[in-house]
Amino acid sequence: MFTTLIEGFFLGLATGSTCLVTCTPIYLPYLLTEERNFSKSLLTILEISAGRFFSYLTFGALAGFAGTQIATINRSLFTSIAYILLSIYLVLSAVRTHKKAKKCHIPKATMFTKSAFILGILTGINFCPSFLIALSKAVDLGGVFDGINLFLGFFFGTTLFLIPIAFAGGLSKIKEMGGVAKIASILIAVWFTFIGVKGLVKYFNPAPLPTDGRMVEVFVPTQELTIIASEKNIEYFSKLKAEINKMHNGQVLLITEANIDSLSSPVLLIDKAITDKDHDKFKEYDFFSIENNYPLEKMLTFMNSYVFRTSDHLHWDFSFSENKHISLQKP
């Protein structure tokens, strides 16, 4: 129990900077739409965090209970709906604070936006990269209490990165800042609405699979992946395996060039030093050729975001000079 809690906490610390980048454009305009001193700003951040806490514990319990079955949930559909709900919240919040500043009648439909707790819930259920890593880990653990403990630690780890936002609350005393913040909230809402509607359209009207082609997806639940590394680059590809294990439910094998016997994995991740030397050896497989020390986060985010469409076998080159590909589409 305690070990899982600590693991979640350090996972939150490791991904907290991503949370900060993702959530600051949402939380900061919300803070600045009304005049707040530091103590009120801190209370608002804590209220938002309470909403995130509720979402995290709920999803931690569900992930632990459902085990690998949660991987069947269409994240695109869920995230699209969450984005639209968040957009509605931001627009209504801007309307409420504008009416309040003008001392006008405040519509009852906007009053729920006074609760930063709801904002925390909505941002807590968005499938951002940090959340997905924690979700995958909770699925791997199995068990309701293990899932809750992991997300409880994850919550405290990520919250440390959000508390400093409260210091920006003092800017709300600048008269013009409130108007700027309202405009920013509207623009952010428009962007999230666009992303959400686009996701729903794609979900209900998926691109047809070409009759002369096939789809290749890297992180299919329970799909086995094989990493093939040269002896000289084994350290980098060991790190790659560790990062993939955080986000993938299937088995991940790491072998060296000298130990290749029969390959059964549908997707291979191969050291570019090997493919440059003997490309034809793997031509009957779907593989990604990866140059040593290529940025891991950039590469894995790309693999996780796209489904690859090809008329034959997929051969993709991740190198510092160029990324060669056949064709692709968002999942």
C-alpha cells in the first residue's frame, strides 16, 4: 500500500511539469477574471486541486477494478466530451465574472462556475499525457485500493507544481488584467471546443480503411513489442523499454542483435545502427528504425497519437536528419 502511494507520488513529480504546461493556460485566466489576493488565489487552487483529487481517486478505483479491460475505453471519445464540457464551463465563467464586474444581473445558469471544484473535476478527467501514464500504471497494478493509492500519490506529486500559480493571483489587482483574462478564457474555450468537436466527428465518422491498405497501431492493448538494440547502444534502448512499460499493457522485449532467432512481435523497434547495416532482414515486419539518443518523449508521444496506414509493411525512420513515413492518420 505505502509503496504504491510513494510510486504514484514520484510518478507525479516526474510528470508534473507536463501538468503545469497543460493546466496553466486554463487555471491562470480563471484566477485573473476576478480580483484575488494571494490567500484567495491559494484557496482557489486548493479547491481546484480538490476537484482533481476527486477525479483521480475515481479513475484510480475504476482502473484498478477494471484491470486491462479499461484499455478498451475509447479515450478519444471521452476526451472530446471532456473538452467540450470544459469549454462550456470557461465561457459561462467569463460571462458570470463580466456581469459581476458590471454590477449586472448574473444569470443563474452561470452560478455553478463559482465552484473551482468543478473546474478541477473537468481538468482532472482530461486524458493528458501525465494522466494516461498514471492510468496505464493503475491498470497494470490491478485492484481498487492499489489504483486509489497510486492516484492519491500522483495527485500530491502533481499538485506541488500547480501551487505556485497562486502567486500570479496578485496580477488580478491590475484593472485591465480581468478583461484580458476573460478574453483568454474565451479563446481557450474556442480551441477546446474545436478539438472536442473534431474528435467527435472523427469518432462517429471514422476514415474508411483503404481497400489496398492496412492499419498499424503501436500501443494496441496487450500487443507484444520487441526492441532490438546493438551492444553499443544498449543503454539508450533500455531507457526506451522502461518508458514504454509505463504506457503499454503488452509485453515489451529487449534483445540484442546477436540474440535474434525468430521474431514473433507484430511491431519491432530497431536500433538504426542495425537497420542501416541490414535493412532487408526486417523488410517483412512492421518496424521503426530509431537513431541512438533520439528524444524519447517526442517519439513515444508521436507513436501513441497516430495510427499508421500503409499498403505494405510499415518502415519508419526516427533520425535526427529526417522522419521518413508512408502515410498516417490520427486514431
